[in-house]
Amino acid sequence: MNPYLPAEAEVVERVQESPTIFTLNLRLCDPAVRSAYSFAPGQFNMLYLHGVGEVPISIVSDPHDPSLLGHTIRVVGRVTRGLAELKTGDHIGLRGPYGRGWPLQEVPGHDVLIVTGGLGCAPVVSVINYVIMRRTLFGKLTIIQGVKRAEDLLWRERYAYWSTLPETQVLLSADHGGTVWPWHVGRVTEVFRDAAIAAERTFVMMCGPEAMMHASVRDLTGRGVAEDHIYVNMERNMQCAVGHCGHCQYGGLFVCRQGPVFAYPEVKALFGVKGF
């Protein structure tokens, strides 16, 4: 695909996940473009709405079937409000995929620990699907998700299903659980003690609010997890996706090109520094 021009995509399915979050499953209209398209877990597309603009959205579907591309979106601005109005059969523009994904080529034979906060789970859903589809290649899969409020938790059915799979542990936490929250109430890092983390053989993949990720990195390295086994997904204002506009510059790096997934040592010097 031309990295500068959007290709036409059709909305095959629209799912309302919560009052402000929805998922669009898209199919590229041109069969030649569709057959040539491939992506790695952790990459993102630019979704373009004619006359409104475009936004970067993580791909949440499994890369083994790139003919149907899932994108989970929170309504936060003009473009996402417009995308929320789309219905099955509508057409939009799609550029991508962009960025560097999760290092799944390094992980076989190791345990995988997923740590997410809020809607942060979206960029790692494709990782979870990837591991599940190739289960014998990986060790224990631990999925830890933290939210501010109980009603912020998406995909309860998926978590329930994932928790039934072999060698898979799901731990959920909410800062404010409410009266019917059956899981942990408190900070997401507090459930690390229940994860039985084997530090020497664990790779960590993490996304969500940076304060949460910073606290999680500090806790996990304190437990003996190697810094170069920790990967973080950075969110920045990515407007061009090809490293030209500079909006997503992070020190000497561009999140749209060198990221959005970084090994922790790559960003350690700036990670957690106010203003970056």
C-alpha cells in the first residue's frame, strides 16, 4: 500500500462495547490490496473519514487473518465521533500498517505477562490472540488488566474465556470496584503478588496510562524481571504516521516510526519525566 494514500475499506461489523467505546471490523475493498496487506501485533492503522480527518488506531484482530481488521475506538474527539456514526456497509479510508509491533519473534519458549490499564488492553488483544492460536510455542500466559471504575472494564466475556484456557491466568483490578465487582480493588500493581512471576523466563508487554506503566516497571524490575524483557506501548499525537510532522517526537525518537512499541531500555531515560 502507498503509505501516503488511504485505501478504501468497508465496515463489515460494528460492535458497541460501552457507551463511549466501539469496535469497527473493516475489510479492504480492493482484492489486490487486501491480499497484499499484512501486519504484526502492536502495529496501527490510520483511519480516514472524508471531510473530517484521520486518527491512529491499534489493530486488535489476529494477524493470521488480515482480511478482517478490527479496531477498538474510544470517542474522544471530532474524528472518533464521526467514526462512531458509521454503520455496516459504510466506507472509510485506511492507511497502514505503521510502526513497530511487539517482539513476538523473541518470546517463544518464555512466559508472557500482559499488563494493561483502561482501554490499554486494545493494543495487546492481538498479542493474546496470537499466543492462544500458537499455544504450544509459549509458556504461561498471564493477563493483568486494571481499570479506574468497574464499569470501565471491556470484554468481560473474553476475560472469562481466556481464564479457562490451559496455562493462562487472568487477574483483574479496579481502583473503585463498586458493590458487584468480584475481583481485586486497588492498584493494578497489587495483583502482581498473585501472578507467580518467574522473573528469569518472563517477557512483559505493557500498555495504558504512563503513570501505571512507570509504577509497573519499577515493581517488576524489583522482582527481578530484566529491563530488556519489558516492552511498553507509547501513545502520542501521531498525525502523519511516517515521521514527517514531528508531533509524536519522543526525545530523539518518533513514536510512529520507532514505536509505538519500545523496549524499556530505549525509553528509560525519558520514561516518567514530566513533559515527555
